[in-house]
Amino acid sequence: MGETFAISKYHDADQIIKQLDNLIKQPIHTIRPDKLQDYVENYFNKKCAKSKAMIEEAQKVIPGGVQHNLAFNYPFPLVITKAEGPYLYDLDGNRYYDFLQAGGPTVLGSNPVSVRSKVIELLNECGPSTGLFHEYEYKLAKKIADHFKTVEMFRMLGSGTEACMAAIRVARLATKKKYILKMGGAYHGWSDQLAYGIRVPGSKWTQAGGVPRNCFRYTQEFFPNDLDDLERKLRRNQLRGGTAAVMMEPVGPESGTRPLRYDFNKGVEALCRKYGALLIFDEVVTAFRIGMSGAQGYFGVSPDLTVFGKAVAGGYPGAGGLGGKKEYMKHLSAGIAGGGKHKKALVGGTMAATPLSCLAGYYTLCEIERTNAIPKAGQFGDKLTAGLQKLIEKYHLPFVAFNQGSICHLETVGTMHFVINWRKPWQIPAVIKATSERKKEMEHMGAAYMAEGIITLAGSRLYTSAAYEDEMLPDILARFENVFQNVAVKV
């Protein structure tokens, strides 16, 4: 029996892009100011008073009051005290449907007992970290290699950001070339050289505060769905030191917020082979969410290196790693292991591959496989998206809802669908102003969802999990409808 994936039917990317093009041409539709004020006064200020008080204290010692960007929400961050299955609970006892899913890793739902019980056993016997090798480092690596045919070896790291950094160093050592071509608009962590062309294709260094421009000397971006643009840059780089790797998210930048055509990945793979560049798939979100063999298994593509994160530790700390073919992974060998004369990449991490993270990751993957969680989460994503599309049509809104299995998108303002054309520099200030204005309204919509008991990622992305049941769907959609019926054109 073949593998079952989260994506039941691949969307028509061109049709979605056409809808998104139309969205950003429309005036902004957002929650009415009077309704937003009502949410702030009667929900957040009254029913989330303990969260508000704690955040006010936290802001005295934590910049912005939170330690992670995902935790910042308008009008103030909520203090979450409990995560269970499809729900989150805040300090005031309010319950929410959790579509943030910790940024994507909890395919099983939050804090499953089957994994937690194993973690508790480990903590009673070994502790979270020893600094030395633990048996589950092998078990997790073997589990991943068994499912990813392109992963002959796997090196655990502390985060997806670290794994992306390691991938670039390995690619440059393996190819002896310089340039990295990344897909415009994609986020591959926050290291200096990869903070290039993030969020908005064509944005280059404009979104990378605190990073000197010369850090991007060997980083370039290519436009999503544009193989001609990619080949032009690969060809040009042949005369300038060569391209070490092409790096991309296989469903499109920002977890598919800008969707790719189905055959685009194969086109990129063919160009990499033609020009001698390694193909790096960033599967931080898609590995074990699209399928046990990742998005690469779904698309039938064989990247040279695969970046892991999120689910690789089952939502526990230490979620990151790099996998690939032995000929490339030898550059990550520790000590004298591996033999041969080859340069080693400067990669470390005292808290990478702890007993805690590896055991949690191993049992999470076993449970995902045993319970068939991936297609179940994807099927709920299909039903949620279909329900949102009906509500959008009912209220005659320009919003766009689509999904790649359990990765769901609800675009109300199209913040990340803008592009910057550097051949028309006079347009750049207008694009930056438009994205800033729309991001603010995206936060307002996110606040409205939250006041209705729904937590999303930045008000525009929703991850479903296997913990969701069909009987929850009517209630979820009713909460979204409470928001949609109070949307109006921004004056």
C-alpha cells in the first residue's frame, strides 16, 4: 500500500494567484473599527485581564513583552497556560481553537499523552541533556532516513534556522561554489545571509534590519513560478564563481502563501542538475505534515539536502536538522568519524540532539505513522477551507481561502502577495507602504478571530491537526462568520 499524503487534490496555482492579484487591487476589507473596539473593550480588556496585566509587567524586562515573534498579537499577547489536542487555554481560563499549532509542528495536536508519557519516563531516568550520545539520536535519524529516500544521513540541530545555515555551508564545501539562490519571499530562518528577499519577492535587503548589505554579496533571489528567471541567474553565476545551491520551500514561500505550480519543483530540479547546483528543500513545515516522506515524496523530487524543523522534535525544543546524501553529509561528520580527507563545516550546538528532543521526535513520528495523522489533518484542512470559501462567497468578500492539505491560508488583505520590481524603483515606496498598511489590518483581523475563540498564525494562516474532529467544524465556521459579517471596506 502506497503512502497517503495530506494533499488530496493539488490546487490550481494559477487560479489562486489570479484571485490574489485581484485581492490586492481591491480596497482593504477589514473588521469594522467599531466592532474591533468592542472586541478590545469587552473581550480583551475584560475577559483577558490577567494576560494584559502580566504582559504589562513582562514589557519591563522583555522587549515587546514576548520572546517570540509569533506570540505578539494585537491588542496585546495572550498568556497561554495549557495546550491540549486542538485547544489552547489562557491565563484567564478562556479556551481557543488552536490553528497556530506552535507554528506548525504539532501534527498530532498539542501535548499528546502517547509522547508525553515517554518524555516523562526519560526525565525520570536520564534528564533532558547529557552532552553525550543517546540511543534516540540513532533511532530518530534511522526513522527519518527510512521515510526519506534522499536522506542517507541526518544531523540533528537546534532549530530550522541552524539547519538552513548548515545546509549552505555544506553546499559550498561540496560544490566549491559561492552563490546561493533562494526563492523570493521565502523565510529560511534569520541568519544574516538568508535574511534576503524575505516576505516580499524582490525585496532584497529591505526587510533585513541590522544586517550589513555586504552580508548578501553571495545571496540572490529568484521569483516563484519563474524558471526563466532562475535559469538566467544560474547562467550568469557560471561566470562569477558558480551557484552552490538553490534553496526553496517546495509548496511555495511562507508555507505556500504564494502557491507554486505542481510541476515547478521538477523544473527547478532539472535546472540544478544542468548547472551543477545542489537543490536544498526547506521542509521545516512540510516534513511530516504533507507526508511521511515530506513534500518531496508528494512531488516526486529528489533534493540533495533537506532542512528539517518543527515536527522533527514533536513540538519539543531542539527542532531542527539537516539530511542528505552521504557524499554531502560527510562535511558534517564529528571528530574523525567518516574517514577520508574532506573539509568540515563549522557547525555546532551543545543543546542539539538532546535525549529529550530525539526521544520526543522519534515517538511523535511513530505515532503520526501509526494513527495515519497526516491525511486526517489534511482532510480537516480541506473541509475547513471549503467552509471558509462558502462564507467568503456568502458575504461577497474579496478574501482568498486555499490549502495544501493541513496548511490552510485565509488571505484577507494579501500582504505577502506584493512584489518589488527593481526596474521600476519609483514603485518601491508605494509597495512598502501598502504592505505595512495591510499587515496592520491583518493583525486586526487576527485579533477579531482570537476574540471569537480562534488562534491563527498572523491572522492569515491556519494549521490543522489530527486532533480536530468533524463535529467541531460547524462551531469553528460560526465563529469565523461572526467576524466576516462585521467586515467592511476600510475608509
